[in-house]
Amino acid sequence: MTATDGIEQYYSIITEQLHSVLAAQKPQMARVAELWAQAIRADRLAYAFGSGHSRYIAGELYWRAGGLAPVMLIEEPTNGLAERLEGYAELFMAAYTIQPGDLLFVISNSGINPVPIAVARYGKQAGATVIAVTNLEHSRNTPSRDSSGQKLYELADVVLDTMGVRGDAAVPLPGVEWRVAPTSTLISVSMLNAIVAQTALNLMAMGITPPVLISANVPEGDAHNQALCDKYWPRLTHFPRKKATS
């Protein structure tokens, strides 16, 4: 064992997985980019949800440099502590006005817990196109924790498969059965950012300037982003607002 064995193993595994995902998931990624471009052209929104660690993946789509502006991050107040609690998702989802024609990204590596399953179901009932980011090998071989018996991928209109190993951790450790170093975050983020890039190119092919946020740390950033904020931000905030009365 050398001082870099773990580093080299992880990079080898993740590089191979990235190539496998590109080869196998490119049609699904292209399909999502097509749907997203059509949604933006129709002035619809995208929503992103992840519970527990998956919330960091969902956050990659939300209001960041190089990303698309009309995206709302769905907050799960317990940060994953209630992920197995049925009936909970409906409480916080009521704060979001998902509409027909919107997109809803639901990220869950296992795809077996009640909260992400309920979020996907809520989105379907609202008329949104549901995109699941999940590990099919894990999900198909693990029982659902939802009383319906459903899993996330079974509710989705499009499934983006991270193609990781069951349990996510990838690097074996000598003398023990479990592994270390997960791959789902890196793979999921790479797929989502690739879709962002293709969506922007699709919009340009339609003659539409893509609503791309740029870094606030460049001189032109504030003015550019303020214009997108003025257009989208009133629809991205989800706190109840009383209508003005005369």
C-alpha cells in the first residue's frame, strides 16, 4: 500500500463511471435538456429537491454562476431526518406552486424513502414532468420503505441513472466488508451540469437567449443577474404573500 493508493483507486473508479454514464445515459440527458428548453420557452419553472445529502446535489441547480435562473430549490426543513416519515412531504410541498408544464428534479440515490417518493408523486399530480436522479442498481435490489411499495424511478417521466454500486461507496478497504468514498454526488452533478449546458445550447438554437446566471465576482455580474432576478425572483420565492386590497 502506498501513500496514494486510495486517491488513485477513487480517480480510476470515478473516471470509468463517468465514461459509462456518458455512454449509457446520454439519450436520457438529451431528453431532459429538450424538455427543459421547451419549458423555459413556455416560461415555466424547474424545481429541484433532494433530502439528506442529496440536497447538496439539488442545490447545484439553484441560482449559481453558470446555471439557469428559472429554478426553485425545494427546502426540506429537517435536512433528511424525516426522510422515512410518510405524510411529511405533503406538508412542506404545499408551499410550492408547481404548475403543469414545470419540471421537477428529484434526487435520491436509493430512491426508496417515503419523502422523495412523495415529492415525485406530488409533482406528477400537479402536472410537472418528473426527472429522477437515482441509482437503479441499488433501487431495484432494495425494498421500498414507502407503504405503496413504489420507488422513485417508477414514478419518474425520465430517469437519470448514476450507475453506481449498491450502497454508493466505491473504494474497497482491506479486511472489512464495507467500502469508502461515494460517487453519487460527483456523477449526479456532472449529469445535471451537462444538461444545463445542452439546455442553453438548445435555447440558442431556438433563437432564445438562455437565462444563464453569471458570476457576481466579475464587473458585469450584478447588472446581468439583476435583470434575471427581476424577471424570475417573484415566482421563485415561496413564502405566502397577501394580495393588495383597494
